[in-house]
Amino acid sequence: MPEPSQNLRMKLADLIGRVYPETDRDLLVNNVIEAFWPEGSHPRRRARTPSNRLWSPHDAMVITYGNSIQDGQHKPLDLLHDFLHHYLRGTVSSVHILPFFPFTSDDGFAVTDYRAVNSNLGDWADINRIAGDFTVMSDLVLNHVSSQSAWFNAYRQGQPPYDRFFFEASPEDDLSPVVRPRTSPLLREVETVNGVRHVWCTFSHDQVDLDFRNPEVLLEFLRIMRLHVDNGIRIVRLDAVAFLWKEAGTPSIHMPQTHAIVQLMRVLCDFAVEPIILLTETNVPNVENLSYFGNRNEAHAVYNFSLPPLILHALMSGTAQYLHRWQATMPPAQLGCAYLNFTASHDGIGMRPVEGLLPEEEIGQIIGAVRSFGGEVSMRTLNGGGEAPYELNITWFDAMKGTFAGEDAHQLERFLCSQTIVMALEGIPAFYIHSMLGTPNDHAGVEKTGVKRAINRHRWDYPTLLARLEDPDSTQAQVLRHMRRRIEIRRQQPAFHPNATQFTLHLDHRLFGLWRQSLDRDQSIFALHNVSCEEVFVPPISINLIGGEDWVDLLSGETISPTGPEIPFAPYQCRWITNRG
């Protein structure tokens, strides 16, 4: 193995000194390198420099569980591969397979064995096959582990090194400042061979938080990260990373040590032979979320968490004023960084990211509409007592049933408008499989599991799904057909590069408008979206269409004249008006 460069060692030593100041730095640098580059692998001599070549307009992601499609006979990962191959190849470039490990709760996020694929789904060979056709993203669930895992059982038995793997606190500690995403008690009392202990549980009592003050915990996750990379994973999602480092008497979120650990992982990715993208999952207010870009030295990509609730509000209220106000103040992603844009995911629609962006009365109206469309609301505990909405639990397609005025006949058009906004924005678009398929609320799943999030985690019977997709009039066929067409149009437009120039247009409050320009300044696209149920007209002069150019709407095929009549927008109609169709 080539000797690691001095530059790599210096970068790691600096970060280790910030996280573990009392540890032998040289020894821990060697341990980090050996964990991530075991025998048979080696780092690059030089780090990759930040650039916009990590992604292109061709990039789009689908988010799915390993068993979102099943038939009771074949391995779900085989069925997923079949679906992706036949219906999404050439449409999406990457797939996020949600935790595919053995687990006990939270649909995979209470992991019992980080090194195995859940046998109910398939095995590593199945992950490798999918990775042969798509860029695969996996979850590094590094904040917590299942209370029924071998690690936690060894902790309770006092077996090293696991006897120091879990974060302990005392009920006497000042825990009032701790930021909570749930309403369950923070500490769980457990019996160990060393007596009663109180372990920290940010999310649930089946998900026990790990103690990264022990560098052995970090080293173990670097070994697991290498296992993922060796099995074809090229995007690593750091789940719930904001809560990684805790200290009693502090909020225990976004701690300096957390950012330093993300930076350390970024250094390893930059020196890896394989092209690895690091994505942080931080469902928090917008400014806090953006901090995980660091100074181009933390995450390559962050979820655009404020986007889903703001798009939801725009489509329910018929005004883009809050969406527009937020987008106009959003900084462009730095070189080598990108936003991951989405509306729906396996979780609910997070409401923390619109704290300070939407007035309380508007949030109240959203909650009322969601409940009227069959959805649920999950709460979190506030510092000092009380509760606040944490997320809305509903499928995105059913959230588009109507507006604050109630249900109407525009569900499909409203849904497509929401997804078209995601496609047009600076960044990489990501689509939950149930949005691609127009899946309705799964009330039976909620009743069966008692978990509100199950409403958005339907398991499709594959023969049933195939029959729906064969019927051109079914909701599933219509939604998938429209989604594929728009994504495939988007893929061909240089102006939709994730880092292409973006400017927010000031138009009628019912229109959400963007100007995108390709990196070479050759193509411009005016992406205009009517978020209302009313017909809207736009004078060509108001969007500065350049005379002498031939402008065309990529979505309708219509020619748009810079000196022609006002441009009409039917309810929820979107137009991508470009000079280079």
C-alpha cells in the first residue's frame, strides 16, 4: 500500500485534535487511515478539489425502501431492481435504498447489524447488482443503534470495547436545554453488570445513542463506511448527524465536534480512490441546515428541508409569496456543493425547517388541510415543556387533493406542479417512490403498526402494481408517465445543471418563477409555475425574453414570442421557456 500523503495526515491530525484533544494524535491518525483503508485499499496521493463535475443535469434520485415492492415469492431487492430497470432506467441516475440492514424498529433505523443485509430483502450481491446500473446511496445510521443489537447487549454485559460505546447521563443532570425531535423521555434506565445506568435515547428507547467521545466508536463507523464503499455505494447519507455529539447542559445539537467529525469524513471521501458523495440529513431550521456545507469542507450535499413545507403551503394557499421570499434569500451552493431538492421522503413533511419562514396561522391552516385529506400530525417536546408540530404524516399525492378551501378536481395537476418546481430548482432532484407512483395514504398500515409514518410507507404488491401500470388510465400509470416525461426533458437541459445560475423572478404572487442559465451561458430557461387554481397571464416583457431569439416552452412545445401576446397559464400549469430547446 502506498504511504499516505503528508497532506492527508496533517488534515486528519488537525481535525482529531479538535475532537479528541487529549488523545495521541499520531496514533489515532494511523488508526483512522487503517480503518478506512484496510489492507488491499489505499488513498489518493492528492485530495479531489471541489468542482461541479460530481453531478450533471442527468442526475435525479429515487428514494425507496428495499421492500417498497414485494410479491411474497422473490427477494424484494430483486423486484426493486426489476422495477428500476424497466421503468426508471434512463430517467433517474441514482437510488437511495433506505436502511437495508437487520433492525428492530423505525422501519430500519434501529439497526442490529451494520455489516449484514436484511435477509428478508436479499444480500450484498443484490445491492451490488443495483449499483451496477444506478448510483446507490446508503444510510450510515451513526447516531444510535438498536437496543437489541449485539453492541448494546455487550454493553450491558460490560464487554469491551462496547462497555464504552453508549452515552450515559444522570436524571440529575441539567437536560432542559437539549433539543428534542420526539416526545418520548430522553433517558432510559437499564440494568447492566455494573449496576443501573441511564442511557441517552434521542429518538426512541429502542434507539440508544452512541458515545462518539470514545474514538473507537468513530473508527468502527469508518470501517462500516468502507464496507459500504467496497459494495458499490457511492453516496453516503449521514442519518440524524446533527445529534451526534452530546453534553449535558447544552442543546446537544450541531456541536462543534459534530461538524469536525463530518469534516473528517469529508477528508476521507476527498482522498478516496472511489468518487464518494457525502450527504447530511439534518431536519432542522434552514440556517442550521445550511451550516453542514461548512466552508466547502463538510457535506457535498444537504437536503433542502425547507422546500417541502413551503411548496405544500404554496399549492394549498394558491400563493407563492412565502416560497418566493425564502428562495430569493437562499445562497447558491458553493463550488463542489449541491442541494438535494425533494417534496416527499420516507418520513413526514418536516415542520421545523419553516420555523421563522411561515406565520403560525399559515402553519395551522396547513395542518387543518392535511388532516382533512386523511393525514396525521406528529409532535415534538419543546424546551421547558409543551409540544409543537414536528412533521405532517401524509403521502404527497394525497396532500395535493385540494387547497385550504377543500378538495377539488385538480389533484394531478397540482401534484405535477409541485414536482416540476423541484425539477427546476438549483440542485439535484429526488423523488420518493410513492410520489413517482401517486400512492394514496396507507391507513391500514397505520392501524396495523400504530406508527403514523406508516401512512407514507406502503408496500406495493408487484403484480398489482404492474397491472396498474399497464392500465393507462390508472393513477399510477398517469403519474409515472408524466413524471418520466418531465424528468427526461430536464435531463437534456444544460441550464438545469445542479450548479447552473439561478435568479428568482418577481412576478404575480400566484406564479413561482426562476431564471436558470447554463454554466457556459448558452442556454437560458425561464421556469414558471402557476401554484393557483386560477388562470394567470404573463406579459413576455416581464420575464425579459431577449429579442432575436427563438423561445419555446419545453413542456408544451409552444413557441413563445418576446413581442407576442400575454402568456396564459392554466391552473397549476408549468412552463419551461428556453432559447435552446
